[in-house]
Amino acid sequence: TMEGTDALGLLALWRPSESLVWQERTVHWLLDEVCARVGLAVLRVGAPGLDVTLPAFSLHPHQTALTAVQGLLRLGCAVARPAGAALQVLALPGSAGTLPALGARGEIREGQLGPGLPGATLVRVSSATWGLWADAEASAEEQAAGLRLMRTLEDNRVHTAALAKEVAGHALALARLSTRADSVTVPLRPDLELWDAVRLVAGAVAGPRTVVALEELAQPALNRFETRLGLGAL
């Protein structure tokens, strides 16, 4: 019996023995430093926000490396996924090019398809230390849902109004993904990864989607090889 974990699980296992504080480093540099503590490389795909320099960033013994990485990804307006012995960091996917299709040949074995509420329609990012804040709002989603869903993020590492605006916009983009609440089970699709853009072919609800959850099931004794996907809006 072998047990293992991916890059995100490995980050969740590590805590520093003492407080670590870095000053005047870019988000990309900090990601490299934190991931190196558990032997992971960082593969960067786009994500220009990683070039932002932070006045200070700290990691304490009560926090895991995953907590630090999640904070850095938010500040860098990026997302990440495991890629072997590395963490691949990228911006949110777009719909350019030909997207991999799901359901074009009737291969969806099981599916739950339907709209969902956005995670937020108004995101406010504030910093008490620097005395600033910024909002990002999705008016169209508010009108469609008939209500405003507000999310507030307090992060004292946000040191400029411009960064606050970018972080708020990125958080709002992530919240928009949940306006679709689709899940499908298809024959094994090793070509798909978390955060991939795909094209769902399923009648009236067809359209582009983002892979927001992925599980692979392999049961050779039952000749069962499946990929279960959670799909959000694109």
C-alpha cells in the first residue's frame, strides 16, 4: 500500500519552526522561497501580478506553507495547480483557441447541470495598516440574482490602492465561477487539469466552463476508469 499527496497537500504538511519575515520581495520570489522549503519548484505561466513587490511578508509557526502560498496567490492575482514535483502558477483561463470538449460524443456518464449563485457580487479589499480600500462590483450579476452579495477581505499586506483594486477584481473573477454549478463524470481524461477551460456539450446548457474540481477514479478490477469534474463559469 502506497500513500501520497500532491503539491498542495505537501505544502499543508509543513510549518516553520520559527517566524520567518521577508522584506521588499516580489510575490514570485516569495512563492519560490516558500515552495523550496518542501522541495517544490514554481512554474510560472503568465500571471503578471507575481511581479508585485511587497514591503513585508511573514510566515509564523502556527501557519502552514499552504496558508502562505494561498495568501501570495491572492496578492499576485493568480491561481495554482499541482504539476508533478512543482506548483504551476497561472492567471485565470480565457476562452481563446479551441477548447477540449466534454459530451460531444455522448460520453457524460452522470451529470448535474445548472446555474448557481455567485460567490460574491461586490468584493472590498482593505488595509488598516495603510489606510486604503478598493471595491470591485459585478452589476450584471446583481441584477440577475436580484441581490448584492458582499465579500470583505482585510489584508494589511496590500500597500497601494492599485494593488487593492487588482486583488478585489481577481477575487470577484473567482467568485463569478460559481455562477455555474455543473458536475460531470466522464471516461478517464488525463489531459484535463484544474483551472483548464473546456467546452461543455449538453443541450441547452452547453458552453465554455472552467474546471474547478477534479477527481480521477481508477478501479482496474471493475474496469472502471473515470474522471469527475466540477465545472464553473468561464
